[in-house]
Amino acid sequence: MTLEIFLAIGDKYKEISSLKRFVIAPAVEQINTNTDFNIDISFRKCKRENTGYS
């Protein structure tokens, strides 16, 4: 299962950098500002493995 399918965003964000900038970063900022939670995220590359999903 790809991230696009999991998040149900389709082809709206062609590059992961756009998704980070326009979706993930603002969401993290809103959560940190408006809740008692403090979220810190980092991204790492992982090699693709055949998981059986298509």
C-alpha cells in the first residue's frame, strides 16, 4: 500500500516534498499549537519490499 492510497490523496501531490510542505508541516504546527501534544517528525528513506499489495 502506498502512502497516496493510505492517505486517500490520489495524484494531488506528485512529489513527497509538496506533501510535507503543504499538508504535514501545517498539521504538525496546528497540533503543537492547539493541543498538549508536541509532535516532532523526521523522514527516512526505506527500500521497497514486495508486501503483496497491488
